[in-house]
Amino acid sequence: MTRSAFTRGTACRSAFVIAMACGLAACASNPGSAGDALARASATMGEAQAKRLRYVAEGVGYTFGQAYKPGAPWPRITLHSYTRTIDYDSGAMRDEIVLSRAEPTGGGGYPLSGQQRNDQFIHGDLAWNQTPGGVAPGPRLVSDRMHQLWITPHGVLKAAARNNASARRGADGGSTLSFVEPGRFSATAQISSEGLVTQVDSVFPDPVLGDTRALTSYSDYRDVAGIRFPMRIRQSMGGFPVLDLTVKEVQPNADTAALQVPDAARNTGERVTAEKVAEGVWFLGGGSHNSVAIEARDHLVLVETPLNDARTQAVITQAKALVPGKPIRFAINSHAHFDHAGGVRTAVAEGATIVTQAANVPYFESAFAQANRVRPDRMAQEGKRPSTLAVGDSLVMGDASRPIEVHRITNSVHSDSFIMVYLPNEKLLIQADAFTPSPPNAPPLPAPNANHLNLIANIERLGLKIDRILPLHGRVVALSELYATAGRPMPAR
């Protein structure tokens, strides 16, 4: 998508927010209409009976925030099975998903071939994933999952009731219900003349895009034990499709015992560890995503500002504690995927210049200009103006005592605007997603991974002399581990 296309999308989202606000004001003089519209829809939908339910579906998904090129559609995945369990009274939801890639490029943390199972939860203000390694708390996931829970067909009616929605009569004999869940999202639900929820137009906060529009449609309703439920669910987010489901089964009064919060999911504080890997270079770990702090003569360079405000602010605080009195002047972003770019706005608020591959610059600049009113982050609160530095194929930063080389990773299937950082004096390579080391003593991969082979090709193309890799996921390893994992012999040194 071009910058102008992104700008048109931004204008549409802004127009939507303004139009919704005008609708709220226009309807405020008729307080009875909201109650009537809500009561009619609730009765038709069986909202009161829909306290606990499960539905099973299949279809197509698209991985939000993981586009191969910045501004392009989200990469498509096949949803072999999609099971959602909801407990509205507890504000809890579980998604059990079996998926595989439907196209070879883009991110998402999915295997390049074969299927993957995801088990995702939210309960109140806590979100987590159940992984083979145990419970993984996900505080950055709360916003999206809470939004998804309360824009479901019955959830949106419950949310409208508790947030004093206002109503507006539609031209087709139906109505709209508009409301704001403070600090979480705003929504307008379209109610058909039959009293069915057919569409939810909502805006939620995203760490990269700011206020982000979602459009969710519901159709082909069936009656299941007095509850009306749609057999077709489609959704777009940020201007592109994310979901197209065909529902196969609906189970009212489902067992929701598995939605209880495990103790490990309550560990939501940001933990940042600091490992000194060379003089003036620290590997900042302690979470799912790592960063690296590099000391220069009169400032700091921070490699990677991931996830969201909270994680990146914790990383910034740790980096400044390691080298008191030196400001963070540059923040290097490996690529535009949202888990790695979620703290870019925080770095802007810190006063850092964002260093990123040239194709990402117009995308970030448009995102920085997007409104962020639902839940203002630090950048929105402080009103800092962003500064960017584009990397074409290569860029040398730092000074003679510590040069910092930034190189584009070419021909990757993960991202087309991908960079890595090389410290020639220390013989260190910093990279994200091209190689995530396996746990110690893990069995070898059944086949070479295309991302690993591509990273090796780029290292050899550039003639980089590397001793250790600082991955932005996982542990510090010797270069030999990359070659061993890829099943390739180390070149002569």
C-alpha cells in the first residue's frame, strides 16, 4: 500500500470517529430509543440466555501486523479449526486454533510448513497463551482480546447496555447502537429490522497504528436452543481482512472451567535483565523479546523497541540506569512487524531518532500521524515530533572507537524491509526472527529453515566476521550454532 493509500485509510478512520461522535450527540435527545432498540435486539438474539457458549469454525485468517511489505495486506493463513469459548459473566474467552501458512512470506511466528496449534486466553484484565513450555503471560494482548470479546454478536449487546449506548434509527427499519468502553474501544453496532446484529464498526488502540478501525460482519443466522448465532463471521482490521469464518457448531451453556486464571498468568510486570556481552554493550532480556544497548561517546543506541509502551519503557529505564547521564539518541528498529515495532512510539517520546529500513519510513510516519485518543500512549501525551533515519542497503553509525554497521537482510521470506546490526570490533551480530536459537539440547530440525539459510547467505555476502549472535528472541549463541541448526558447515575463518 502506498503512503497516499495509508493516508486515505487514516482519513476514513478519522471520519468514522467524528461521525460516531456526531451520532452520539444527535441521539442524546431521545434517551428512550436506545433502551427500545437494545431490548428488541437482546430479545431477538437471546442475549440473556447467552452467558456461556462455544462455537467451532473453520476458514481463513490473516495475521494482523505481520505484512511482508509495510502497508501491504496481512499475510493469509488457513484456519483448519477455530474454537472459541466465552464466559460473558466473567469477561473470559479462549481461542483454540489450528492453523498453517497459506502464503510463503510474512511474519506471525508460524512454521514455514506444517500446522501449528495456538491456545489463547483472556480473563478480565489478564491475557495469556498456553504454550508447550507452559503459561506465557501476555499483557500487551489484553487490549485486542478484550475488544474481540465485547464485539461478538451477544457481547456487543451486553457492552452497549453497561455503557449507556445511544441509538439511531436506520433507513432500512433497523437501528444502530453506539457506545464507548472507556480506555478500551468505541463501537457502533448495526441492528437489522429483524433485531439481529449484522455489523460492528469499532476503534481500538494499537501500539503501532494508534486508533485502529475494525469492521466485523455477522450473517446467516441460525437458532440454537433459543440463541440466534451467525454462521458466517468476517472481519477487517487496519484496512485489510483478518478473518473469514464459517461456523460449524454452536454450543450454548458450554463448560468454561478451563477459563480460570493460572497463577503464572498474573506475572504481568516487565522484567528486564542486563547481560554485559562486551565493553559498552548489554543484552537486555527477561521477556519474550530482547533489546541491545550500545554505548557511544556521548549517547546510547538502543537496538529494538518491542511490544508496547510498557515493555519499551522498562527497557529504556534499564539502559539509562546502565549508563547514567547519556541520552538514548538512536533507536534501531529491525523491521515493521508489530511485535518488534510496538515500542517505536515510546522511543520517539524519549527523543530518539528511529533508524529503520527505508521502506518502513513512510509507513511509520503515517502511523505516527494517526490519532491515538482511545488510550493515549506516552508519545501522544507528550506530543513529541518523530525523527527518522532511513537505511537503504547499509548504514554506518557510531564513531571510530565503536562503529555500528546496519545492513539490510535481502531476499528474506519473513520481511522485505529487514535489517540487522553488526559490531565489527566486538564481532557481534544483532538480528530478529531470521534465527531464534532452540533451547539447549533440543533435537535438530527435521529440515533446514529458509530463514536460517537466508541469514547465512547475507552474512557471507557481506563478509561479516562474527563470533556471537545476539538474537532478539532467545539466548546469546556462538555463530557456529546458526550453522549447526541450518545443517551447514562453518566456513574457514
